[in-house]
Amino acid sequence: MSAPTSSSTASHRGPFGPALLLGAVSALTTWAALTAWRGFVEQPGTYLRPLAVLAGLLAVAGSLLRWLGTPRWLTAVAQTLLTAVVVSREITGSFIPLGGPVAEIWQALETSTQSAREYAAPISAQVPPVWPLLLVAGAAVLLLVDTLACTLRRVPAAGLGLLAVYALPSGVLDDGPDVWSFVAAAGGFLVLLHLDSRDHLLRWGRTVGPEEDTLWRHGNPLQEALRAGAGRIGVTATALALVIPTFLPAVGFDVLDLGTGRGDGDIRIRKPIADMRRDLERGRDVPLVLVRTQDPSPSYLRISVLNRYTGEEWSSGDRDVARSNVAAGDVPLPPGLSDEVPRTPYAYEVSITDELDSTWLPTQYPVSAVDAPGDWRFDPSTMDFLAADDELDTRGITYRMTALDLDFGTNLNFFRDAGSGDVPEEVLDLPSSVPPIVRTLAREVTTGATSDYERARLLQRWFRQDGGFTYDLSKAPKGTGNQTLEGFLATSGRVGYCEQFASAMAVMARVLGIPARVAVGFLQPDQIADDTWEYSSHDLHAWPELYFAGSGWVRFEPTPSGRVGNVPFYTRAPVDGGSDDPRGGPTGATSATPGATSTVAPSAGPNQRPEIDRDPGTAGDGDESGLPTPVLAGGLVLLVLLLAGAAALGGPTALRARARRTRLAGTPDDVWAEVRASAVDLGLPWPAGRSPREAGGALLDHLADPTARPAERPRTGAAAAPEAADALERLVLAVERSRYARPGAVATLERTALAEDGALVVASLEAGVTPRVRRRARWVPRSVWGR
């Protein structure tokens, strides 16, 4: 027999057109997704144009290599080298990314990182460029999607990678990703799914049917590919892409932990405001408080309330703490809170680390019960808890409390103006030395308001949205006195951190006759287990509390979104012709001051529960509305890859579980398809092209007792699982009858019994493999990833 000719080899490969079409659709789809980052820069062409060139090169080169039969790993390596060459050429002018060009690329990425931290989005072309960072990240996404969708033929996984692209603008930009970018990418993804399904189906040979049938006409077998691919997986993934970002919190990304100062040792809180500033300026983030609770989203944990403002500082003032006011069980509700306010209690178990040395006991607000070891007493006017023993502090203690989650809803009766005698004069007092700018601005900002509640909301909105303020701990002035306040409120100032924002709003509220004070405590913690949360030193925060008849003392949040994602739910109602954006973005002509990075997130609860930016103590954390801070030059790339990896692990599991439920509730062929998919996932042999009876006979040797204790080497066979063997026999018979019996000659089996038999066979097959194989089948189901 003679050797095959080159023409016969090319014929065996098939035409080059379909291979190029798949690569081109993949490249165009990814590039369309990357246009969602346009809002980060004023001139998006600086990164989109070179990415378009790279997308075309990757599509042509990858398609050609795959058509020639190049091994997958070699194709991926070749495309990686091509990507490195294009990136090097765009950033350095050199086609060889070795030696000096590598250092130049690194420097360009460091400069981009710095600009991303320091300037607001969209970043101007007049500042150090940020496009190299976007170029590297976009190139990594193009390479990732092409490898997954075209080289490895894992189109669903590539779709999850595309979804990760939208996580950045969804969590950072005020307007989120561009809708047309999403529509174009979603459409391209559906086409990718269809082409992939069509290619797999056509491997069976020429389609059967009338010649006039086209790819889209009714009766063509390729319609099944469209239904299975684009119709099922595609629509589901697209729907998830629209829904999931709503529930995904945005997080700060600053693993470098840059800070303005260094220091070790305990976090000491005796004088709250001063101590908080010192502890925030530490470079090291120290775990301080651990809570276990069924509360789905614990947030602000209060340490102390500061009632007295002297013009120089805020302090706790005089406290009336009676001997009987001990933290040993039920405590009274805070003053002013109406019994009609709906509330949900949550039990907390709190553990303080040895690093938190405080004479104030951290508690939620409000609480209905606190039980702490030692002589802790509460002030009924503030409901904060103080150590009555000079030797008592919080280090290493564990205690319990019951927190109340209040739901004020839209009932404005809970926010009536305070009446005479409702509160002590101390929370209204102001020294005569308060600067005129404070009084002037307080009245200007709240012009048109008809109640204290409206005035308070206007003040909050002004600080977060309309006043042009920037959160930046490294540039914030020291202190909260009149001199600091005057400079902070001046047009040339307006840069500070939570201490100045809380103090300024509280003083301005008092100018307007609204009872106000400053609270110090923690923002939202990190979840480290299902019911366990951890507050750290970087969560330390200050905020104002204002009093209204019906609601009592309630929290407001003037600190911009560079530090705090959302405002309390009850403060978001539109007022004075504007709307309160819970994320804190600008609402009028006045935009936020450059030098800020906005980090926003959806609210998780009815009244509060904000998701916040992490690492407030770092130097790069004072940004309000720009790009997230990357770890290193490739930080943005790493974020995309991690999100894609997490989605790739969790997404197939959910798709597989849904497919199992659907099949087991279907026809005999559907149930049989589930048995086959389970066998494939578990790595069991399945005789291809054989009858159901032959396939069932092959499975008999792999059945095990599903009620037996899991073992590394389970006993298998028909004798080991007689009930499962009988169920398999019934299932095979049902499949044979459904396929081969004369229509109407065989009664339809009970759907419930059929599903039970299928479920028993699947469970028996899973029991017949090792726990390790079961775990792999669950998290990496081959029936989803492969064919």
C-alpha cells in the first residue's frame, strides 16, 4: 500500500474555513467583551487597537496550528509566545521580550499601577498612562479564551472566563459595563456554542435529510446542536452573567499592603479617635474580633460613642453608669426607638484576640442582651459598654450578645424631628469658635429641605457625591478640631478619611439643630467560615449617628465610596430633586476629586449591611472612582484568571446537577442518558455503539451498595448491590421497549418508578468508586467538559 499523499492528508483534515471561523468568532467575542473596560480610560483606543491586532493574529495562527494537527500544548505555547511578542512590541518597540525590554515592560506596568491608584476613572491621557496594564490583562484574556474555546474545545469554560471580564467594570465603574459590549459578547458566545456543537455532530458524517434543508431549517439534525449548545448552556450562562454580578461584592485588591507607617504590637483603644488613626496607619492588618452568628451579613460593630465636641476634639463626655447596669443578660433598648419598628434578633458569640486592648466592649447596635465576663457596664443613653474595673480590658475575652436588625422601611413616621428634652444638651452643644464656613455650608447644602431627616440625607449626599470629596488616609489632615475642619471643608481641601467625614457631618448637623454624635468601631468583616466572621485593624472606622423621634440614634455614612461601598438603606430615598446613589457616585455637575478609586457593592440587607473596600490603612486605598489596585504588574491578569478558575470549578457542578434532575424526571432514554453521563464522570467504561443491554451488562460489575460506608476499595458486582442490579435490569428493559416496541403496544412505565430506578443505579455506580474519584466527578464532571 502506498503512503498517503499530501492531498489526501489535507482532505482528512477537512477544510480550513470552519477552523478559521471558530477562531475568528472567539477572537471577536473576546475583543467585544474587553470593550467593557473603556470606562477606565479617556482614550480606550490606546489598548483596544493593539488588542484587535493581537486578536486577529491569535485567531489565524491558532486556527492554522490546530488545522495542521499540532499538539494542543504546542499550540498553546506558540500562541503564548506570539502574545508576548505583540505586547513587547506595543510597550517597548522591540519584538524580543528579553533583557532590557522586560525591565521596560515591568516599569510601564508599575507606572500604570500607580496611575490606577491615584487618578479617577476615566483616567486622562495627560497623566502617566494606564493602557499598558489594560493591554497585558486583555492579552491574557484573549489567550485564555482562545485556548479554552478553540484548542481545548471547552467553550462553556471559556464563557465563564468572559464573564470574569465583566466583574471589574461591574464592581468599579459607577455605570457598570457598556450594555452593547455585553450584548455583542453574549451573541458571540452563543455562536461559539453553536459552532462547537455543530462540529461535534458533523463528526458523525453527512447529515441525513432533504438536500434543501439548511443549517437553520426545521428537520435538520443540526438543530439539535443549536438547542443543546446555544439554547441550553448559552442562555443559562448569559442569564447568570446578568444576575450574578448583582450579588457579587466588589473587593479592594491590594495584597502589597502598602501603608504610611510601620509598627507591631497590640491595637490599643483607650482614646478612640486618636487610637483609631494610629492603628489605621499601621502597614500590618491584625485580626482583632471573631464573631459566630447566623446573621447573614454582620456589619458595623461599635466600640464607643463620642458625645462631646470641644472645638479641639471629640470625647466620650460625662457618663452616668450605675452599678446595676451590668452586661449580664437583657439590656434596655436605646432611647427614642419606637416599639413599632420591625426587628430581627441575631445571636452572636464574640471572641476578642489578644491584640485588641480596649476598655470599651465592641457590640452591635442596637442590642437586646449582652453577657460578658467581668465588670462591664452600659451607659443607657448611648448603649456602649465600659470596663468598670481598672484591670479589665478586652484582650482574650469571649462573650455573647443578641443584636437587632431594624427594618425602618419607608415609614417616615420613624424619622420625626427630635422634640424638646428628647436628648441631653451635650449632643447639640457647639463651641462659639466653630468656623463660619461650617455654618454657611450646612445651610447651603440643605436648602429646600423641610425636615431634619431630609437635611441629614442632603448632608450625607453632599459628602459622598456632590461635594467633590476624596477619601485618602495618607493625605488626610490630623485631628478633628475646628482648624482641621475649616481646611477640610474648604474647596482647596476636601481630602480626608473617616475621622474628618464623621466629625464634619456631625458638627454641621448640630449647626442645623439635629442631635448628632460620632461613633467609632469596625466596618464589615471578612467571612472565614459559614457562620464565622473576622474584623481586623483595617476595618476600624468612624461614622456619625443622628437622632430622630421614632428611630432613635441611627447611623449615617458620609465617607465616600473609596472607603465605604453603600449608605444605609433608610437614607437612600430621593430628596431635593436628586437621587441618593447607594454607591456614592456623583449625582450633579460636581464630580469627585481626581485621585480616588471607587469601590462599590450592593447592599445585602434591608437597612444596612454595606460591602466595603478592604485595606483602608494602606496608602493606595484613598481612591474613589478609578481602577482597582493590582497586586503587581500582572495583578489584573491574576484577578481575571482566579475568577475564571473559580467559575470553572463551580459552574460545571451546577450545570451537571441541573442536568441530572432534568434527565431523571424524563423519558427512559433521558434516564439512560443520565446513567451514561454518570459513568463517564466516574471514569467507568461505556461500550460505545452497543445496545442498552450490552451497556447494562458492562455496568453490572461496577455496582456497589449505596448504603454502605464509603471505602477506598468498595465491593462491587451484582451480588454486592442486588437491588441496584434489579433496577438496572428494569431500566434497560424500559429503554428497549421505548426504542424498539411498536407504538402503542407497550404501556408507559410509571415515571416515578423510572426516576427511582435511575437514581438508584447512579448512586450505586458512585458507591462503587473511591471517594477521590467521586470528588473529581463532582467538581470536574467529564460529561460537561468533554464529549
